[in-house]
Amino acid sequence: MKKIFDFSIYIKVFLLCFLMFSQQQNAKAQWWKDTEKAEQERSKGMLLLTAEVQIEATQAINHMYNFKFYEAEREFNYLKVKYPDHPLPDFLLGLMEWWKIVPNTENVIYDERCIDYMDKSIEKAEKIWDDSENPEAAFFMAAAYAFKGRLHSERKHWTKATFAAKNALKYLDRSRSFSDFSPELMFGDGLYNYYFHYVKENYAMLRPVLWLFPKGDKPKGISQLEKVSYNAFYTRTEARYFLLQIYGMENMNEKALNLSKYTYETYPDNPFFQRFYARSAFVAGRVTEAKTIAKSILQKIEEHYPGYEGVSGRYAAYILGYYAMNYDRDAKEARAYYQKTIDFAKQTGSTNSGYYWSSMIALGKIASQEQDYDKAIEYFKQVIEDSERKSSQREEAKKLLAEAKKARRKKK
């Protein structure tokens, strides 16, 4: 007798598989809920501290510092769509506009967009602060006001800069209640501690304003910025940008060389980091390094890399002119590079820079060596007439002018 097929077995197997699958899905759902809960607890509801946002922002921030602005803007706008009411995307877009200014701070075409983005970031942060007094909102207001102050001081808008600085300090204090921001907050403290004394020493007209602010501590400021450069997430590279300039001003040449090399290798198409590396290698007597980097800068200018223009060209051309004249004894090549330095300086309105006047003197020396004393005298006279009265270049030009005139008389 033919055995009747028992469907009940298949129904039982199906039900068993379904139950197992459901259990797995429930387990996955529970795992995801647990993960989300853990992330919420870790970040305390702060967007800045969520791993997802840090991952999303990292590549865009790296693009920005490497002057890949199209790619960075695309990612920042994605964050703006995803978090339309949060101040972070507008702040990053404003920061990107600032970095377009960095290679030549005399360039004002990006000012309006930079200020506009910072104002939008402040507006969104203020709304969050008014609703919840979230310290993250205070952090963004402090950062955005700081960048506005930074730009206004660059433009010598001292009243606006002072107002922005006071607001930055006010909100910096309010954000201190959230200790997890400490590496980022230390950036503001470090800048303040160092530049309080820098302003006092270099801007006599601003000294009366400083009584409005607490006293700074220069060594502490440098130490704080160094800690930020290693430990912070969002402000790490900004700290390195300032440290490079501080190391240069404080004649901390070995630190300047090491940090500039690291930042250049991390962001090889950032003109500020590359030219600072060239300068630091030049000061340290690293001839091969300095020449290689300087030639790379000039090549990038010719190939129209973003941000590579006359200021970087002035640095690079002078370095190569100096080596051609003093190491390679190649007057023809030296003359060409020194003339490039002068041309770049004229392009950027930097005819009061040391590199410009030193190039003029070098061209005068080359003319004297070739016994073209009339041309040499022209160069030296121009330095004497137009350079700062107490500059070393002016004193050197006076001495060389006297020697050139004496040599011309003997030749006749």
C-alpha cells in the first residue's frame, strides 16, 4: 500500500526554521538597540562625540586640510542635510572658507562666506543653548566667535575682533561643565594664554584693551597647544597650524622642522604646511630637503594647485635663489630665482617683506660681480629708499652701495 505523504512533518520543520530565524532577528535587533543605547550613553547625546559623526567627518576634514575643497564641501553639505539644525556642518563649512584664506591672508574674497557660515553656526547653537543649555552648543558658539575674531583681527577690525573674543571666552567658560570636551577646550585656553602676551608685546595700541581680559601664561599656552595637537579630534590640526607659527616666532627651530615635516607629509597639497616645511628645512640647513620642497611648490603653482600662489612662490623662489648663489655658485640661476621672488612679492603686494629686499640686494651683488655697477647701484638705492629705516637690509644696502660706487670709479 502506497504510503501517504505526511505534510505535518514539513510544517513542523518550517515552523522550527521560522522560530530560529525570528530568534536571530530579535537577537540582532536587541544587539542594535544595545549598541545605540551604549553610544548614547557614551556621547551623552552630543553630536560631536558620536562615533558615527566622527567617522563621517574625518574624511571630509582631511580633504579640507589637503585643499581638496570640492570633496570636503560635498561631505560637509551631506552632514548639513542629515543634521539641518545642528551648528557643526555650518561651522565646518566656515572653517573651510578660512583655509581658503590661509595661504594668503591678504585675500579678502572668502571673508563674507566665512563670516556668514560662522553666524549660521552661532544662530543654531544659540537656539540649542536657549532650549537646553547643552554645553556642546556653548562650545560651538565659542569656536565660531573665535574664528570671527581671528578674521576680524587679520583685517584690523579691532572693535569687532574684541567683541568676538569676549563672546568666545564667555561661551568657552560655559562649555567647561562638560569635561569630555577638555581636549577641544584646551585649544582655546592655549591660544589665549600664548597670544595674550604676543598681543601685549607686538601691538602697543591694543594694550589698553587687555585690561578687559584675564592675564595669560605664554609657556602654559604652548604646552596646552602641544597637548591638543596630540589628543584632540576636531582642533588637532588647528593647534598644529598655530604651533608652527609659534615655534617660528620663538626660535624653536627643531620643533618647527619636525612638526612642519609631519603636517606636510599628512597633507601634502596644503600650501601653508608645505611652505613652512621648506622654510624650516632652510633655517635648519637641510639643503636637499629645502630644495626639493621648494621646487615642488613652484611646480604646483605652475600647475594651478588650489591655494598655491605668490606667497608660497616667494618663499620657494628665494630659497632656491639663495642656494644657487651661495652653494652652487650659479649666478644665472640665482638671478632667475631672485627675480621670481620679486615678481611673486609684487603679485601679492608684499614688497615690504624681507625676502623682497634680500632678493634686491642679491641681484645687486650679482650685478657687482659682473661689474655692471650702474645696475647694482640702482638695486641698492631702491632698498635704501623704500625699505624700513631700521631694517638690516637697509644697513647692508648702504654698505654695498658705497662699495659699488668705489668700484665704478676705479673701473673708469
